[in-house]
Amino acid sequence: MEVEAQSNQQVKKKKMMMGTDRKKSSRRRRCICLSVTAVILSLGMLFLILGLTVFKTKRPVTTVNSISLDDLDLSIDIARLSVRLNVTLDVSVSVENPNRVGFKYTNSTAFLRYKENDVGEVPIPAGKIDARDTRSLNLTLTLMADRLLSDSNLYSDAASGTLPFQTYIRISGKVRLLFNIHVVTYTTCDLQIDLINRAVSNQKCQYKTKL
Ligand SMILES: *[C@@H]1O[C@H](CO)[C@@H](O)[C@H](O)[C@H]1NC(C)=O
Ligand SMILES: *[C@@H]1O[C@H](CO)[C@@H](O)[C@H](O)[C@H]1NC(C)=O
Ligand SMILES: *[C@@H]1O[C@H](CO)[C@@H](O)[C@H](O)[C@H]1NC(C)=O
């Protein structure tokens, strides 16, 4: 008797559950419909925000206006096949911010390189360039002679009359539209120092920006 009563109750329960199942499935359909709409809406918002920020963000433009030789002292010791060299370069750079909002850059550094080794550096202190403004930077790059002494190419380069150097400037910062967008500009210039005319020649610059 008890067993029958139990099974009767179970049947009742099953019937009730089937009823709620039907209700549940239509609720579930509505739920899926709502969440699909929500996903589509948030994707739309996402693209709108991206459109208003990342794709609206313009890259700051760094330009090297000039590189000139400020100081050059050279002595070649033929007996010891060694060179003593002091070089100072004046590098004039302008950074243009084409955005409608300010570009804030962090502490950066300009490097002087010889055969891919850093032989001099100058800090570029953090700053801000207003909307659609251009900042000019005058950088003085001085060769740290002790870093060059060890380079065995120096003597043969100096004897040939030209020394190949490279300047490298990396400026990293943020443009704030709806949120901060990180921007980095890289400027690399290859140049030759003509020891006879005491001048900079064959200057070639390359620019790269990453958003
Ligand atoms: C380079 O500069 C240092 C210090 O300013 C000086 O002692 C040295 O004589 C200079 N070297 C040359 C080749 O003029
Ligand atoms: C940037 O450089 C200045 C001066 O050299 C220093 O006082 C400051 O702490 C530096 N800021 C950062 C974030 O390193
Ligand atoms: C950089 O040098 C140029 C020319 O020598 C000058 O006109 C300009 O005002 C200087 N800029 C800064 C920031 O010192």
C-alpha cells in the first residue's frame, strides 16, 4: 500500500514538473532572446567606443628637423692605433600632436649609438603637448668617450674620414579620449660625421609609431 501511494505521488510530481518544464522552456527562450539582444547591444557599444577612441586617435608625429655637430675633438694616435674622440651633436626634434586632446608623455631618452652600442644618452623629461600643438625639443647628445674606447672599429672608421653614428629617440605616452590610449613613437636617424669637413652628412631618418 505504501509503495503504491509513493508511486502515485511520484506520478503527480512528474506531471507537475512537466507543466513547469513547459513554462521553464518558454522562459528560457525569452532569456536567450534577451541575452542575444544584450550581446548585440554591447558589441554595438564596444564598436562605437572603439570608433570614438582608438580609431579616432591620431599618431603623434615626430620629426627630426636638424642634426648638427656642436663639438668635435679628435686625436688619432697612429703608433698605438687608437683614437681619442669627443663628439657633441645638437638634435632638433619636433613632436606634433594631431589629436583633439592632449598627449602626455613620460620620461623618455634619446640615445647616440655607434655600431649598435649606446655611447651617449640624454633624458627627455616628461611633458604634455596640448591638442593640435607642436613641441620642439633641442637635445644635446654627447659621446661618452669611455664607452667608445673599447670599440676596435673606431680606428679604421676614423682613418677613413667618416664615422657612422645613429640617434635613437623613443617617446612613449598617452592620449586620453574616453580612456587612455598608449602611444609610442620611435625615431631612428643614421648619419655620418665627416671628420674632414667637420659636419654631419648622409642623414637618413626613419619614423615609426605604435598605437
Ligand atoms: C675630450 O674631453 C675631455 C674632457 O672634457 C678632455 O679631457 C679630452 O682631452 C678631450 N679629448 C679630445 C680628443 O679633445
Ligand atoms: C621623471 O624624471 C624626473 C626628473 O628626472 C623625476 O623627478 C621623476 O620622478 C621621473 N618620473 C618618473 C615617472 O620616472
Ligand atoms: C630649439 O632651438 C631652436 C633654434 O635654435 C629655437 O628656435 C627653439 O626655440 C628651441 N626650442 C627650445 C624648446 O629650446
